[in-house]
Amino acid sequence: MAGSGKAHLRDRDDILLSVEDLTVEFPVGGGRKVYAVSGISFDIAKGETLGLVGESGCGKSTTGRAILQLPKPTGGSVKLKDIELTNLENEDMRARRTDLQMIFQDPISSLNPRRKIGEVVAEPLEVWGPSDKDEQWEIVSKMLDAVGINPDVAREKRPHEFSGGQCQRISIARSLVMEPEVIICDEPVSALDVSVQAQILNMLEDLKAQYGLTLVFIAHDLAVVKNISDRVAVMYLGKMCEMSGSDELYAHPAHPYTKLLLSSSPIPDPLVVIDNSMLTDGELPSPMAPPSGCRFRTRCPLADEICERAEPQMRRVNDDHYVACHHPLVEVDEVEVSLS
Amino acid sequence: MTEPSPSRTISNSPSSDPLLVVEDLKTHFEIEAGMVKAVDGVSFTLERGKTLGIVGESGSGKTVLSRSIMRLNIAPNVHTSGSVKYDGEELLGKSSREMQDYWGAEMAMVFQDPMTSLNPVVKIGRQLTEHVRYHMKVSKKEARLQGIESLRSVRIPEPEERFDVYPHEMSGGMRQRVCIASALACGPKMLFADEPTTALDVTVQHQILNLLQTQQKDRFMTMILVTHDLGVVAGRTDDIAVMYAGRIVEKASTRQLFAGMRHPYTEALLRSIPKASNPSHTRLSAIAGRPPDLINPPQGCKFSPRCPYAQDRCREEEPQIQADSAPGHEFACHFPVGTPENKAAFEKNMADGNPATLAASGQITATEELSSEGVTL
């Protein structure tokens, strides 16, 4: 499987989660497949926040779920510390998921509407935690308190009695009760109003510092991703385009797709001139028949014949910045291009 | 295709009068729990050819406002009062039947969700030409040609083929283009775009906003762009009205608003957005609390429970909209941003430990509960 290279992987002792050549394909009948994720690699050090950003259909949510083995990826490796998750039996993986938790986009539908908040948050403990109800409640109330929900008021209430922002706080409390190592946040703030979004983002930063969490933060809003992430991976149609420290990425985007995303996000300042330089009329191709070579070429203003023939490999811009593009917007190290 | 409809009764003389004059518009919904005051006294004037951005959080009344102007929410439990004058004609007394002469031909709307605003079992072409045939009284064949032309004008590739497909065969961005083509098909003078890009990816959003802007310029249309995203309105509008709890709390030209906002809610809204120009991990300035209950709104200024500058006066007396020194700039606040009174109010609240003030200054973490203890981690 032709990947996009692994030059950007780091050799460090504190790597908590490492993903190599991750591939996820979904059969859709008639022998056809959706190529949702096609050979991406990244690593996350302990305490880091990795942002995954891209348009809908780029495979960012699938990547998040594949880390949790939900469903098991088609190929590649997912390592949590030294444990290879893709080789685990289902029952072992179930136990391992206590270290890996997930927060979803829609806070209201991710809580069971018929159960009380006290039960919803205690559910992971029912399976894996202390069996004593008082001990469970002690943990639950501590976590509800940590997310800014009054535990005694919330205990007997049901999800519909809370706003979207409060439900998201409750989801976060539920993900914290197992004291996970990694939390995968899949668009956790995109359904919320900006004022509540800011509350949740600030809270995630605080919780991360307090509990030493490592986060994978999946979102489509570039400003949100930059705000919370240490490093950002830009994805397009199942491939990784660029990986960089977040300040560096926004200051010096190297991939034309990153530049397109940045210049498309609306800036709340009327004096900023709207930048149409990267905009083409192209549409997102079908993930069932991704373009050859560089998958972005059909929408790229810089694409030429090499982009059609050869898949770009990850190349180094600097130690904190890698890009997979034949025509990067900044200077990169040369590597040999193998024609397919 | 922009010929005036024969069924239209109002005058079409080009004039310098404003196209839309809204005065003290109120829309209240009667429900079991009480009266929801969704729009509660909105007045504004919109000049021809201009774009007004209406900004606010969910529940601020921005969508109900635009639907009320178009008379799209007529029902026994909806109580609308005030005045909406469109091109000199009062709309509020009109029935749905009378409004049909306006919908599509005079004013049209592009909705948020392109998935649900098209009928999934009717081909694109018929949805695009139904109202054209009604208003323009053209033959089926002529309508088809016009429909294809309008698909081309919104830059849909292969318009002849796309005319005969169902909505599910198109992407979200393409569907929104169809909705825009449909809204523009009868050449309306006034376009309402209600969160037209919220369901779309940023790159598609950029294309759609560009499309709306060029169509508006080419046709000299008047537009109301409703959105929750200050970024979207910043680059695309002439004027902005900020709504909170059913009222306009601040209105100004777009440049003036961003250069010198006076209302604490506008300021708080802008501060709470993460900005790509700030370094990562910049602490966001969140607004404490949450939007008010529209059945039992707080006394006085409806923003006062969340406002870092609120004083006793704000909790008792609702501020009326007043003109600022800058022309066209209006706001409704007793302690407007940038005044010495505002500064004094902030310092007093800091000293008193007002939770909204402490949250705004980052001393405590903002939550949706506004208790005096705040929440500490």
C-alpha cells in the first residue's frame, strides 16, 4: 500500500500513541469500496494535543474511531505505548478501551435520554470500576464537579433538562471517570454556540493540565483546532497532506490544500481582504474512486503532470513541519520520487 | 428572466426610498408553557442594494425575524405586530394567498439546510421551475430553458444533465447552489439568506458566499444575511445588526461595528471566537451563563445576568436603542463599551466579585451556571 511516507514520525521516549499506515476501507457492495483512510501515520507524545483537520469526508472521524478499533482498521498498526491494538482479541480490546475514551459531536444524542445523569456518568464504572455504589458516586461527583456541573442537582435529572453545552460537559465527565490516557474528541464543539464553545475549549485545556490527558482533537474549524492543538495534521480524502506544530502551520502553510482551508475560513475583521487565490471550482472527488497520484490534484491550482503520476511523500520543511506535496509553498528537503 | 411578473400589483418604479422598513416588529409564539417572545420589538431600515448581516446566537430571534418579514410563520398561535413595509407596501396584514405574489417574485429565501429544503422525490428541474411558471406564466419548454440557464448562472457544471436529477444525486454544496438558483429564478429584489453556509465545509462556504455576493451585485439585489458567524458577516455585509433575546442590541456599518463596538454583548461575542491569528493555547474569553429564557426573560437589560459591566440600573430598566456619535451606529446599553462609566462599572463589579465579570477577566472559569462561587477546577 503506497502510503504518504513516515518521515514525520518522531523517535522519542514519550510517544504514547503511534499510528502507522492506517488503512480503513468499507465495502459498499458490487465489489466496490470506500477508501476512507488510505495509509496515514502519526504519533502523539504524552500530554500532547493533536488536531486532525479537514473537510467532511476526509477520513478524520474514521481515523479517530479506528484508533479505538471501532471498527478494526483494514490495515496498519495502532500502538498505545507498547501494545499493538490491532492484534488484540475483542475482549482484551474492550478492557483496553478504558484507556481510550471518546467524546462525540452531538452532545444530546450521545446521552441516553431515558437515564438519569448520575447513572449515565457512572456507567463505565458499572463495568470496570468499583462495585460499591457510594465509591462510584464519589468518583462521579468529583468528575461532574470538575466539568462545572453541580453533581447533587444533576444526579436525578435527565439529559433533556440540560442545554447542549451542559450535555457536552456531562459527556466529558463520563469520559473522564475511567481516568483514560487518551481522549478522542470528535468535533466536540461544532454543535455549540460560540459563547459556549469558548467555555468548553477553556475547560478542556484545564482538564488536560489537571489530569495529564493526551487529546486527539478532530474538527473542521481551523481556528478552533489551532487554539487547542500542539500539532495539527491536515487530512484530505483519506490521506495526510501536512503535519506541523500549530503556530508554524498557520504561519507557513506548505500544502496548497492547507492554504486553501486557511484562506477559506472567514476572518472576523472587515479590513481583511477575502483571498480567492487558491479557490477552484473543483468538487471533492468520490472516496470510492480517488484520483491517482496526489488526491488533491483535481482541485489544486498548482497541479501538473507529476501530481497525476506519483503520489507525493512526506518531506521535511523543518523538524516540526512535514508536507506531502510535489509543489510545496515553502522550501523542503529533497527526496527521491518513485513513479508508480 | 428578470422581467416583472404580470401578477404583481405593486409599483416597480426605481426609487431612492428604502426597500424595507421594519418598525417595532414583534413575533410571539403561544405555547403551553407561556408566550415565547422570539422577536420583541425590532426596527430597522434597509436601503436598496445593501446587505444587512443579522448576527446572534441560537435563540436570539434572527431566523424568526426574517421569516416574520416574509410572512412565513402564519399560524393561529403566532402573534405578529408592528409594521413591515416592503417597497412602500405594508405586509403584515396580508394573508398567505396574498403573499404568494411576493414569494419568489419579490422576495426569496435561501435556507440553512440544503438537504431538507429540497423535496427529495422531485427532480431538481421541476423544483426550479415550479414558481417560474406560476409567476412568469411561461410554457414548460420556456421554463426548462430558463431553469437550465439559472443552473448555469450559479456555476453548476453540466446544467442540462443536472436539470433531470434528484437532490440526493448532488453534493451539499451543489444542492445549496440549486436552492440559490431557485431563489433567484424569478428575479427577486430582496433575498434572505438564513445561515446559507452553516451546513457546508469552509471551502464550499467560501464558494457559496462568493456566489451570493456576485449575484447580488449583478442583480442589484437587497440582501439580509443571517448567521451566527461574525467571520462570515465581517467580509460580506454593509451593515450588521446584532440580536440578543429577540431585540437588536447594536447596529452599525460593518467597519464601524468592528472598529468601535459599543454593546458589551457584541464585544463578548467577538472575544469568545478563537482566532487563527492568535498563538495556539490562547485563553478564550468565554461568556458566562447562557442565552435567556424567552418566556420569562430577565428584568431590565436581558444581557445583564451575563454582562461583565451590569449595574443595578441594568437589572431594573431595559435600555432603549440610542444613536452613537458615529452616523448610523445605534446601540442599547446603559454603560456602553469605551466610556468612563463602562470602565467604572467593570472595576466596581471586579471589586464586588460579580461572577460574569470574573469570568470575563479570566479569574474564574466561565460556566453556564451563574452562581456567586463560580466554579474552580
